Amino acid sequence: MRIPHHLIRTTSGTYAFRQRVPSDLQVVIGRKLIKQTLRTTNLASARLRAIVLASGYAHAYDLLRDQRVDRFSKKDLDALVDRLSSGADRHDLTLHRTQAADGTITERWQIDSEDDVRLFRQAQTFATAAEVDAIGMLDPEPRPVREPRPQVSETISLEKARDAWLASIKPRTLPKTYTIKTAAVESLVAFLGPKSKLHTVTRPDLARWYQHLRDNGASTPTLTNKQSYVGGKAGFFDWAMASGYFPQGDNPATGHVSYSLREKRARRKLGFKAYDRDQIQTIFSPSNIEKLSENARWASLLGLYTGARASEVGQLLIADIVLEGKLPCIRISDEGENQKVKTEVSLRTVPLHPDLLALGFMDWVATRKAAGHKRLFPQAKGDALNGQGNWITKAFSRHLATIGKDWPKAKRGFHSLRKTFIQELQTLGVASELRAQIVGHELDDEHHATYSRAFTAKEKLNGMGKHSPGLASLNCELRLRASGKA
């Protein structure tokens, strides 16, 4: 490709510079074409001037893009080009400029004739043609370009960033989860180098780290967990951006690892199974349910009739049993001491099913309050290593090991109550939006997140009409007697 001269000759014999404005800058500059008279009838002089102008405009366009200018007049553009085209700036003359995915910029010249060499040497004030050849007449080396200053408030090493992030999450993270997150970020820092600057980390760096972990035997579930810890919401890089240590924009740790269709099918097979109706009847039969402690019985019934997670049940306070209107409800909250939720949509109020009320749940709560308890289940310790639902999970699993030892082999536990609850509501025709708000799920749809409103407790309980049932439509057909104890 020859050096573009952008020359036209007018009817009077003088030459003019003519160039089309790049399409992405036409609105900014307010025109589609640049035309400037060169005031000369000499072709060689016109070509030299055109080369310098082309360089100036190319540089000016780059500056406008980098600074994201909304409006820039033709007069200001001409002034900028004159400055950039002056002798001190002619070293910026560029024919090809490309930017690789990792941000490396390469500039390249290709000169086809001796006349072009002479003009280029004159424009660049090189002494000899050998200097032009050194630039690369055929296959030049990439020309070093000054790296842009990082758009960060403060530069920090990876090891210091690691320590600061871990300190920020420790007060609100379960000890077990904190240990796992620590292992994830320490692995990243060790791989990239503790003294490396955080703001210089790139997406390819993260890709190499994930591949390094996979090469050393890490499974997809392990990798997705690490990806969520360093790249997810409130993860390491999310924190770094919010703190001003990493440029705002693309999170380099996201999007690298995902489950294949085959892996997704395998995970569904290995996940918790819902209980069928016969299994529910067996678990909650009068003779079997009596084998559980009083607290574990009520915790299990809450799981069956609300779909709440074990951790959500375990952290309930007496104050979380509330009335919305006249309807008794449980409130899943993160406002009390040691209370946490999985996601923002997990914060919710769930009306109590009529069966729970008929079994005497509110009377039992009253006895707990009269005894001076603040927690609904005092044995659920706020600082438990594996979370406040761990005691429920273990008690329920022991119960299953006894009564369900002859059942078909599958993964079952307290979490299976949640899955059973959701599937039962689905079978009954409870709308997906209503189900999601009852159990604290987020619908993968921006429309719902942006435009939907929160359902009231009455709507969650009774539904939205004859053809849109609610929570109260669930019928587990339990044969338990009503009393202060389940």
C-alpha cells in the first residue's frame, strides 16, 4: 500500500488536501469531509504537505477517540492538526496502527518507491535512506508506544490488595467460606506474582491462571467457584474497581469458565432430589416425626411449607416472626446479628401456610418468647463454622438415614424440602414470578427485575385469582395433631 496523499487538483492548477472523516467521528466534528487548500502548484510540495496533514489528522482522530469528545469544531480541529503537524510532532506520522486484544499497539510503514522514501525522509528529518529502512520498509518491528496512564486512584501490589480485600469481607463471611475465598485469591496472587501491580492485570492473565488450575486437576465446579470469588459480585476485582485500585469497566476474571451441556446434565443428576408424596408422608408421619427434637421438627416443617434454606431457618429470630396486615409471616433478613442472605433477592417475607398455624406454630413461638429467647432456634450458633443451618442439616440427615435407608439411592437432605416445595408450587400452577419471590430466586430476565413489583403477603398466600393460585394451595396431607408441639 502506498502512502495516502489525499490530493486533488483544482481547476486553477493548485493542489488541495481532501480526506473523508472516519464514520465514528463525523457527528463529533460535524462534517463528513475535510478539504484544505495547499496553496501550491508543485506536485512534490503538495505530496509532502499532504503526508504531514494526514499524520496530523490521524493523530487528532486518535486523541478525540481517547478523550471521548462529544463535539469538536472544524476550527478547533484545524488548530489541533497544525500543532500536531509541526516539526516536533512529525515523529507521530502513522500509516498503519493496529491494537491487539491484549492492548499492544503496533505502528507500521510500507514505502513503495524511491520518491516516497525521499518525501518520508524529508518529513521525518532523517539523514539517510538507511534510517528509513531501519523503520521497516518491508516487515518492520512493532514500534514501542507509550502506555496510557492507568485510570486508577492509587496503584497497589497484588499482595496488598489481597490482604485489604480479605480484611473487608471477613466480618460478614462465614469462617468456612472465608477460608475458601482466601485460598482462591492467594492462588491467583501466587500465580501472577505478589509484587505485580493490580491495575496491570489483564484478561489473558486470568485465562492463563484458570488454565493453570485446570492443568493441575481442578474440576469445572472448583473453577466456577474460584471465578465467582475473584470475579463475581463483591468478589476481588469488583472490590478493586470500587476501591479505585483497578480501572472501571470490564472485569477480567469473568466469563472464562462455564459448564458444558454434558457437565450440566451430570450436575442435575448429582444434585439434591425432591421427595415424592410417599416419602413426605413417611418423613412426617406421627411416629417418625416424634424421633426428631422439638426444634428440629419445627425447623423441618418450616422447610417443607416455606421452601426456606437451612441457613435461613437457622438464623431466624423471634423478631422475624411478624404480621403483615393480619397474616403471620417469617421474615428472611440480614439485619440482625450474624444474619446473612445468599443474594439480594433472598431478602423476603413469606406468609405462614395455614397448616403451620393449625399445628400450633404461633403458640410455640409464644413459648419461646416467654422463655426469654431471642433466637427461634438457640442451638443455631451465629458463629458456627459451617453456618447457622448446619445443626438442622445434620439432624435431618440422621433422621433420613434411619427412615429412608430402603429408598432408591439419591442425594437427599434438608435442601430436598426446598426443591419439593418449589416443584409442588409449579405443579399447582403458581406463577413463576410469585414462586421466585416466595423462595428468594432471581429470574434471569431483565424485564422482571426492572418492571415487576413485589407481591404482598396476601398475594403470596392466596395468589392472584382463580387461575393463579398461591402458597395456600399447597396440600401435603400430613396427619399430625395440632398442639404446641408438631
